Amino acid sequence: MTTTSRTVTLIEGDGVGPQVASVVRDVVRALGADITWDIQDGHDVDSAVASIKANGIGLKAKVQARALARQTPYTVRFRRQLGIELFERHVHNLRGLPARAQGIDIMVIREATEDIYAGFEHVVTPGVYESIKVTTRAACERVHRHAFEWARANGRKRVTTVHKANIMKKADGMFLAVGNTMAAEYPDLVHDDVIVDALCMQLVRRPHTFDVLVCGNLFGDIVSDCAAGMAGGLAVATAIGRGPGVTLFENTHSTTVDVVGEDGANPYPFLGLACDLLKHIGEAEKAARLRFACEEALVAGLLPQDCGGTTPCSVIHGFVVERI
């Protein structure tokens, strides 16, 4: 079968980013996937955004940009310029990866344009600040529609709206109302809702009971990290951003070389994103081979420092290439 050549923007990021990006490039080459990498400096936001918009696909490591006073944080600014509207975070156990709970398979669909991330804050009076939570019906409908469609397309049975409508009766009240109304269009799916604090407790007690969670921006950020922590941490903490004409495969967490050393990076999160990317471009068989090889490495006990082991990145790299 002929492989279609694709150009993908690669933002190597900082810290261990260049190291794990090098692993991914080598593994993708070993798989025989015909991908040309358009390598960008993530600190030049305009150039990186233009590249992803031109190519339609981006693979991004963490960029350690210094926060400046009165400036929107780098990650929010980058996503906003790119037009990312929502994120998918598929949290599930990997064979061989130590986790606090097994049987987890949760898709978190997170709105990504508004909420408190809109950045509207001001001083009311000295010592009193006001942060404005922005909620629009259009965004509520968009993220719920995506959640229901994703659930149906992927054989899921249940969509749960996450909210705090008991306190934020207007903003989260609308978010919940949109979910309830839209659910009528999907009679094949069960729809329910849960208050966010109760959800966090249940994620710790019985995470395997949840299926698809649809969240606003802030709650989605918190809930997806909580779920990932239960399923194994960094290795399952990756994200896929969706926007008009663009898909961003993003590793939002990273470590620095001075913490783990020159060969101490954890390549599993970026390799997991590579699996998602390969599947996205129609290379499902290669994606499955790569995921299997990563799980075989974990079963063999090849755990990096941030997973509680001592295995160097280069050893994991060599094992995965050998198995694919």
C-alpha cells in the first residue's frame, strides 16, 4: 500500500523536548511513515502558528516561556492564535505502567477558548481583585456537540456534563442546560451530569465508572490531570487540540535536563502523541505497532525517572525501535 507523504510541524520545545522529539523522529522513520518534519522554534509564536496552519498538523513539546506581568501566558496565547477550540485527552491505562487504578478509559473533552482563561482580571479596590469567567452558548454547544459526536463515532455509551451549576447558576447553568438539550439528539447515548467536586472524589474512588466527560476550560484542566494521575501520570497526560483546519498534538507537561540529566527524559508521552498523529493521518497499523512496542517496553520494566524507574531514555529508544 502506498503511503501518502505528509508535512507535520514539529515544535521541539525546551527542557527534555529536543531529546524526546529526536526519539520520535527516529521511531517514525523506523516505522516507514512518510513524514517530513517542519521544525519550528516554539518561542517564535507567529512563525510556529503559521507553519501549523499551513500544514494542518502540529506536534508540540512543552515550551518553557517565562511569564511576564500583564501578558497572557505563552500556552494560552499560542492556542488562541492557532484557533484551538477544544481539547481531547484520552486517559487510559497502559500495560506495564504502574497506576493507582486499573480499568480506566476516559475521554475528557475540554472547551479551550473561554472561562477564566479569557484573562479578564482587574482591581476592584486595593486588596480586592475580580476574575471574570466568560461562558458563551456558542462554546457550550460546540464542546458538547464534539463530545456527543466523538462518543457515537467511537462506540461509547455515556456522556457526562461536568459543572458547578449549583453555585454558578447562570454560567454553568447554561453549560448544563445545553448538554441536557443536545442529549435529545443522541437517543443512543446516555447523558448525565456531575458536580465537579463530586466528580474529583469519584475519579479517585471509582475512575473506571466514567466514559466521556465534557468540561469547561478550567474544570477540564483539573479533571484531566486528576484522571491522568490515577491512570499513571505523565505517560497518559497528552492532549489533542482541535480547531478550524488544524490539529495540535501537544505534550503539556515536561521536565528539565538539570532535573533528570542528559539521558533521563521520559519519551513515552511524546511517543503516545506520535501514535495519535499516525492514526490521524491514516497510518493506524503503524500507530498500533508503536503503541504495542511502548507497552512492551513498560512490561519489561523500562521506566524512566518520572515513572519511578532509572531507565535512560536511550535504552527505551533502542528497545522501541527494535520491537516495531
